[in-house]
Amino acid sequence: MNTLAQFIQKRREDLGLSAKGLAAKCNIDLSLIEDIEAGRELFLPTTIRQNLAKGLKCTPAEIKVLEKDFTNDLVSPEIIESLKELILNRAGGLKCPQCGAALITKIARMYDLEDNLVLHPKAHCSKCFFQIH
């Protein structure tokens, strides 16, 4: 397996699950499963990785090794925090701080261990490798 997307899709198919079935089994939004399998999600939060591992009958380490964690060394933490706030405030037309191309943004709805809703801003550049996860 070369990519996270390929690994997740193959494991899911080997278990005879649809994307919707895997989402239900792992208690994860179907849109997140679709984003992972389409290669749009390259880095997963620990709880998502653990839920996927249980549902796919593998270890979290098998998933983690395939994730891509691009560090944003060229962008200051202050700019990233500012972008996160703008995303949470649903600002539109955001640009990549590295190349100036359009940022594709979304707000992930996740739950902590006590079942409290946590909104998590995410973004990736439409042209370069910049992402906020």
C-alpha cells in the first residue's frame, strides 16, 4: 500500500463494508471517510485513527505510518492561528500563505472523550502542499 487512501479503501473492501458502513461502524462522518479515501485527508486526529483501526481490524500504527504530516515551517504559528479563527468564523476567500492560491476550508465536527462537540478548523491549498489539520 502506498497511500493512506488506498490502505483504508482496500481494508474496508476486504471486510465487505461500504463507505457508509465503515462510517457507522467507526462512528465517523461519512464525509470524512470519503475525504480520506479521495486523498483529501492526509493526517488524522488520534481519536479518528483509533476508531478507524478498530473498524478496519488493524492497529493505529498501521494507519499512522501512511499519514502525511507536512509541517508548515514557512508559515508562522501566528498566521496559522489567525487562519484557524477565520475558518471558524466562516470567512470566505482565504488564500494560502505560502503560494497565494485559494484555500479549501472546512470545519470538522468531532467529539472529545466526554462526548462534547469540538469544532476543528481544517484547510488545504488548492495548489501547493500547505494544510492546516
